[in-house]
Amino acid sequence: MKLLIVEDEAELVASMVAYFRQENYTCEAVAGYKEALVKIESWDYSCIILDITLSDGSGLQLLQELQKNHKTDGVIIISARNSIDDRINGLKLGADDYLVKPFHLSELAARVAAIIRRKMYDGNNTISFHEILIDTLANEVSVHNKQVELTRKEYELLLYLVSNQGKVIPKNALMNHLWSEEMGYVESFDFIYTHIKNLRKKLQQQGCDDYIRSVYGIGYKLTDK
């Protein structure tokens, strides 16, 4: 799952990034409106954690941009202002939740997970594709009720493919969703092929059919056709 944190308090950002990466999220963080606008226009995020008071603009303006561009990213507003007007305006502009500072990171994480679950999995804690079952709370995968031991990136890769089943996912989209800025510029996507190969092998070892299709020159898709 890929998160964008839009917040200008450096200490809070560092705490959130460390916490969410420990929880196996891919995190990006920006401090201002202009940087955030570039991000949301370029990429899709599972959830955006958004402070509405920024040094060079308003988080509410970012919500308007998301609406204007028909983006469906989940959004949770974090703010030191416990104003009913701010809450109403934020929710009217498409935010999914509103959390007042200070807060516990565990509560923020629970709310982020709830937004992702509601938006991507119809409110369910599990997501399935034929014999594959993914428990998004435990971060576990099973095939025919037998647990499959995956690395963090293999799990995220499978979850992303299952969440977008039937769609062709370009290699650069996979890289940006799962590795984000950690990778920097790369000339080859061979590392994605290696993760796909390892994921296929582990699933098939538990009796799973091979549903991952390579789309020559583009990327991959999960399909039973």
C-alpha cells in the first residue's frame, strides 16, 4: 500500500514515515502544497494523510484538485484545528476522515487501514482470487487454506495484482507503487521480473494455478483467462 503524507512538521513526518514503513506501507512525504500537487497529479495513492494548514497553500485546495481530476485516493485530514467548519468543509470536499492533533500513531494507522479497506475491498478484511486468500489485517496469504510464506515485497506485489485483477499494470506503475522513491532512477525492470518469478514459484508450490500473465513490452496482469 502506498501512502502520501502532506505535512510540514518535520518531527511528526519522521515519526509517521518510520511507523508506517514498519507496518509495511510504502511512504512518500512532502511538506508543501506545490510538492503535493505534483505528486497527486502524477501518481495514485492508497491513502493521503493531509494537513490542511500548509506554508504555501491549503490542504482543502488539494482536496479540490483531487475532485477536479476525478481521483479516488483515500484522504484523512490531520489538523491542530478542532473546528467543526473545517471538518464539514473537508468532508464535503471528499475527505474520508478527520483526525485532530495530537494523536496516537496507532489510531491514525487504524483509520488509514479502515479507509483502504472500505475503498479497495468493500469493507472486508480479506480479499480473494480463486484459491488465493489474502488477510489484509494479518498480512498473510494462503492457497487452499495453506499459508504461503512471502517476503514483504512479494506480499505487496500480490495484493496489488489481486486488487487490480484483470487490468494490465505497466512495469513503471508497479515500481512506483511498491518501491516509490526508495529505488531512484533505474534503467532496468529486471528486479520486478525476479519478484514476479519468486511469487509465482511460491504460489505454485502450494498448488495454485499460474494466474500472473506477462504482457510483452508493457507489464503484468492477474487473470484466469
